Amino acid sequence: MKSKALILLFFLVPFLSYSDTIPDVNALLKGQKPATQVFILDSLIEVYKSDRIDVSFKYLAQAFRICEENKLIVPLAKTYRARAALHRKNKNHDSVLIDLGEAEKIYISNKEFRELSGLYIYYGSYYYRLSEYKNASIYNFKALDVAEKAGYTEGKGLAYNNIGNVFFHEQNFDQAIDYYKQALEVYKQLNNTRRVATTYDNIGLAYSNKGDFQKAVIYQGQSVKVLERGDDKMVLAEGYFNLGTTYSLMNLNDSARYYLKKAYDIDKEIKYEIGLANIAYQLGIMYYNEKKFVDARTYLLEAFRLAEEQGLKVHIKDAAFYLSRIYEKDKDYVNALKYQRINANLLEKIYTEENTNALKEMSEKYQSEKKQKEIELLQKEGQVKDAKEKQLKTRNWALIGVSALILLVAIITYRRFTEKKKDNLVLEEKNVRITEQNVLIEEKNKSITDSITYAQRIQFSVLPTEQQVKSLLKDCFVYYAPKDIISGDFYWMVSKGDYIYFAVADCTGHGVPGALMSMLGTSFLNQIVLEKGLSETSDILKELHRQVLTMLNEDLENRLSKDGMDIALIRIDKKSKSIQYSGAGRPLYYVLDNRLEIVKADKMSVGGVYSLAETHYVPHKINIVQGLKMYLFSDGIPDQFGGPKQKKLTVKKVQEWIDINQLQDMAQQKKNFSTFIDDWKGKVEQIDDMTFVGIDFSKFA
């Protein structure tokens, strides 16, 4: 009989909430055991909780009565939990905690530890949603402890996962990952493939927030593999979308597009318009950041159309924002203004709706709380007539108060709308003037940019190509990233007799001033080594210092400016198989026997505020042996801001990167370093020129 009732309930529940009248469930309850009756009523309470909470309270009273009449203990605890959920819906937090406390007492006194573990998990989720993470942690750990003692494996998995969520939202990603991984082991043991997939995704998300995108991709890829073996297409599309988004954060846009388009194909097949809007928007932003504005416009227009069809105001607003910028770049000021207005009007509308919804929520909460209190009063005292009159008066006063608040918001919104309208008229006039000025500015900018671009070609013609560098240094890589079109960093190389000279230099400033100094530095070094014949690295730097000072034409004794350069210079002796290094402000890093060693530079910059008499650079000798690797770099790399806290990279992280990547070949190291720097920068602007050179001397040994 019980199974028949549950089957009937299974078919009835999806239809019950659409009925305008309260169904008579006496026929369904008739002939069932009291515990089954309570189960049915608790299920109906959940059904009506969202739309007809008054109906839920009616069934709740009936469930309590059955529990009391039949002295049902565990069902009574579940009914307390059901009432706690209704109080939670009404945001009556004190009552939530009272009912959960009653359920807790019953579970403890009856040693129902599996149920107690589930209750603590509910507690933890409740506090988590209130952002009370300390209390959430307390109850999640309680749930874990009880589940372990009761041998409740699934409870352990849920507790581990929820603890991970708390650490995640406190931005303690290492701890979050640790607990997610413990949850993963439990779900694997239970062969719960869906939770395995979602937990892989949680771990990937934590690594992504840490800035470790490579590990994030590994775990999100595992999530996708698990989901591909199932048949939940919507969840699989979401997995593809998350993986594609992570690849876009890594600036690996080809991979990002591959997974985003796989997600797009699935969402198109299942006609999931919201997913399609999200993917089109993400692709549009990627193309926008790549400055591929034609492709960006195509996808953003698609995202805008889909968002309009689905009534997704935030998506419409965001797509309109980027479309206005694209049309402005195309000098299509009519469309630029059109989408700018859409963006502005939606901002206004969203603001108004948020206020109206807040007032509606306040009103509904007030009415619901008053209604529940009045029902309880009627049940206790039976004063129906007086209660109705009191309820009517209260409702009238509440409506007056709420109406006044809505009127106030309407007045404020109308004033903002009229002000916005005036602003738009002024904006149109300004746009006409700005358009005229932009034409003149663009002509001047083009002339300047053309000149700088020509200077870039000259500068690059002076630098040795990476092919030329590899022809002499054999196994190496050069990472060279100017901040602007032209650079204040330069690298230099010449070969003379048994010696190969190589340097990485960082000139004062960047852009045009730095580039001029770099051109002079290259010229001076060629002259010093090839014409004057100096061979000791210390002598070369001292002579370079003298020539920079002479070129600047300043009083050497009273010099205040710091124009010049920091430089790391090495000389490779092919005959004796040794390296000589001298440094002016730039150190030498080298790896030998898997250990990173650092040779500090002299603090006197070339061209700095030091006279020739006090300038002295120390030569350091290093023997070439199998496995020796060296690294030279400019200070634009450790000084670059980025990461999760927008701080400097620091030399410590450069050292850590070398430690991690030293066993890779030079070609792979270059790829890894480029990804490492791009991930660190993220969307932060590059602040200085960057040069990083790695050399493997194994072929010289």
C-alpha cells in the first residue's frame, strides 16, 4: 500500500502546484501508515513552498498533528526541518534555528546519526548562503565527524565538498582544493559520476582563481571527459563553456574557441537559448580583446539578439556596451549612439526594477509574517472576527506605506530619466565636435605612429635575429616584448676569435627615449669590442660607461641625472670552455646540478652618477660543463604587476619559475615563460619593456 501511495504521489506532484484550488489529499492519505502520511504531507509542503506557502503551512499543521497523535519521533524531526524550510523562505531566521534545534535534539536522543549528519550539512548550507562562513565551517565539520562515526560515506563526500566551498569563498584556494579532492575520492568510491564531474570542475575553478590556469585546464578537462560518457547534454555544454572560458583567460584563444563552439553546437541542438547567448557573448569579448572587431561585432550582435528574445537585461546591457565601442571605432556614430543609449537606459531600468523588487519583497515578507502570526492567534484564541478586522487594518496601513515608498522611487526614477535625456542631447552635440577633433587627432597620430613604426624597423634591424643568436649560442631562447612599439631593452651579440659576447641591457625609460639609448648602447658595444679590441667583460662595461657619460656631455663631478642602462654581459670562451660575466645592475642566474645559483651584479649602472675613478666592475668566471643553463633578463619582468592581488611578480617568482622549468628544453621553456607572463599580467597593462634569455651550454661542454 505504501509503494502505491508513493507512485501516485510521484505522478501527482508535478501537476499539483499548477492548481488554483487546494487539493483534498485525504483520499491519498487514507489507508496509509502514519509515517507514510507524514512523508506525503512533507512532500506536498515542498511542492507548494514557492507559490502557495499558505497551503504548505496547512499541510504542515496536519503533519504535526499526525506525529503527535501517533508519537512518531523521526518523522516529527523531518517535519521540523520542513517547517524550518518554510521559515527560511520567509527569511524568519530565528524560527529556522529553533526548528532545526528541535530536529537536532530528536536525532541525538534517538541516535539517528545519518540523519544528524544530513541535518548538520543543511545547517552548513544555510549559514553558507547567509555568508556566515565561520558558522558554516563549524556545522560542516560537525557533519563530517558524525558521518565518519556513522559510516555514512555519502555524507562525508557532501561535507568535504561544502567545507571546500567555504574555503573557496574565503579565497583560501589551497585548502579548498584539498577538501574538494577528498570529496572527489568519496564520489569515485560511490561511483557517482555526476558528482565526480562537478567536483573536478570545482577543483579546476579553484586553480583558476589561484592563477594556476594549467592545472585548472587539467581538472576541467577531466570533468568534461566524465560528462562526455553521460547523456546530460546541458551539463556537458556547461562543462565545455567553463573549459573554454579558462582557455580564454590563458589567452589560448584557439583552444577557447574550440570548446566554446562545441558548447554552442550542443546548446543549439537542445535549443538552450540562454547558453547560446552566453557563448556568443564570450566569443564576442575574446575577438574584441584580440582587436578583431568585425568578428567581435558578429558574435555580440548574435548575443544581443538572443538576450533580447530571452529578456536577459544584463546580457543585453553588456553586449550593447561593447557594440557601442566597436561602432565608435568604426566611426559609425549613429549605431554607437544607439547602443550607448540602450546600455544607459537598461542601467536605469535595472536600477528601478531592483528598487521595485526590493519593495515588493518587503511587502510580501511583511504580509506573510503577519498572516502566519494571525493564523496562530486564531488557532489559539478562536477570535476570528476581531482577527480579520485587525488583519484588514494592518494590510491597509502596509499598502499605504508600500505605495508611498513606490511613489518615492517613481519620482526619483522619473527625475533621473529626465536628467539622462538632457545628458543624451548634450552628448549628441559633443559627439559631433569630438568627431571633428578626432579626424585631426587621428591624422597627427598616424603621422607620429608611422614615424615610430619606421624607427621600430630600424631598431629591429640592429638586433640579432633569434636565428642568428641560435647559430652562435646553439641551444637558447629569446623572449623580447617591448611595452610600446619601440623598446628601451636590447640584446647584443658579436663573435670575435674564440670569444662570443652576449648581453641583455635595460636602458632608462621605454618608448622613444629608451630606444635612442638602446641604439647608442649597441653602437658603443660594437665599437668597443670590434674596433678597440677590449675583451675583458669588466673593461668593456667601464669603457661603455665612459662613452655614455661623454655622449651625455655632462659635468662628471656634479652629475644628477640617472640616464644610462643596466646590463648583464657574458663572454663565452670556446677554447677554454669557460664563461666570464660582469654586471651593471643586472644579475646572472645559472642552473647546475638542478640547483639555481645567482651571481650578483655591481650596483653601478652604466652612465649612472659615478665618476670614472670610482667605477669598477668585477669579472666572474664559470666553467662550462654538461647541464649548465644561464638566464639573463631585464627588470621589467619582476616589476610587472598582476596575479590575483595585482602585485609585482618579484624576482622570487622568477626564481621559482626557473626551478620548475629548468629540465624542459629551451623551445618549451620559451612557450612556458610566455604563458606564465601572460597569465600573470591578465588584463593589467604592461608597465615596462621585457627581455628574458635562456641558454643551455650542454653543446659547448
